[in-house]
Amino acid sequence: MRKLILALSLACCAQAHADFLQDLHTKYPQTKDAVVKKAFGNFYSIVRGNEIIYINDDLSILINGDVVDLKANRSLTNTLREANRPKFDLSDLRESDAIKMGNGTRRIFVFSDPDCPYCRQLQGELGKLENVSVFVLPLPLTGLHPNAATIAENIWCAADRSAAWNGYLLRGVKPAEKACSNPLVRNAALAAKYRVLGTPAIVFEDGSVVPGAVPASAIEARLAALAKK
């Protein structure tokens, strides 16, 4: 009897979810490619790219913003965002399109904008890492930093890219003006493919992405955890 009750209960839940999806997609066709799941109470989360909203089951209330679980003291929105962030296929990350720093056995890739203050902060932390090869993928966000593309190209065309990158980000030494073939367009396309919308962003060897100016200790802890898997 208990198994029958459980089966009927699951069937009812499944039907309710199907009915909700049909109503949602009919009223808001742009949600058809979104990830929709029950979130809390009578609210569903709707994740579409980097956009996350919540809507109740009768489509009468919509929440657009950070939702915090006060008992667990965590952001449900950030948890959803991280869970739905696409993981990189490492074969898409070309070392030849990056500025290599260090010769460690462990690798990380970093999307970085030379004029981004948080990228400068992260660059200082990257120098503290040991046994790590860092591959910096220049990603100038010209909408925020109009001169970043020119700076990134000048650095890429320098005789010593690593020294030029560190010199500019850590000491403000401007690279000499020079044009050459560069990977900036390819890096931008790769970032768009995996929805990397801001810098800095660190890609680890399991394909996971960690955004922001992360301290060296946190990077090391993640690398150590990955080594145990």
C-alpha cells in the first residue's frame, strides 16, 4: 500500500510540474530553453544562461534578485548559478593562445583583462603559487576598458609576453606599441561559448570555473582537492 501511495504521489507531482511548464512556456515562450526546477515553497527557479529568476506556481509573483536561505546562511541564487555554469572541455583551451607563466606540473587557465583592477589583484596572487603552470588567456573587455584590446595586443606582440604582462599589471609598465597576429578574437569567442562574462575567471583542469580575484590559498586548496579525485 505504501508503495502505491508513493507512486501516486510522484505521479501527481510529475503531472503538476508538467502542467506548470506548459503554462509557463505558453505565457513566456522565451523560457522554453531554460532549466526549470522547484526551488522553495511554491516557487520554481528558472535558469537561462546567467539569468536567474523565481516564479510561483500560478505565475502571479516573480522574484528577480538574490534569494538567501537564512537558516543555511547561503545564497540560493549563487548556488544555482554555479550549478548551471557550463564546464570547459579542456580540448577547447589552447595553450598557444595563452601567455604561459611558470613550469609546474599542475595547470590553470585564467581569462584576464589587462585593465581590470581585479585581474591585477589576482595576478599578484598567481605569483605566489608553486608547481603551477598558469596560462593567461587575454580577454580585453572593451565595453568597460576601451584601451584594453590595444594593451593586450601590445603585450602579446612583445618579445617576452610573460614579462610584459606582469610588468603592466603589477607595475604599470606600458608595453611598446606593436601589432601582430594574436588570439584575442578566438579567446573572446571561447569565453562567449562558456558564458565567461567577466574577468578574471580561473578554469581548473576538471573544467570548473571560479570567477573573481581568488587568493592564492584558495586556488591551492582547490588544486589539492582535485589531485585527490
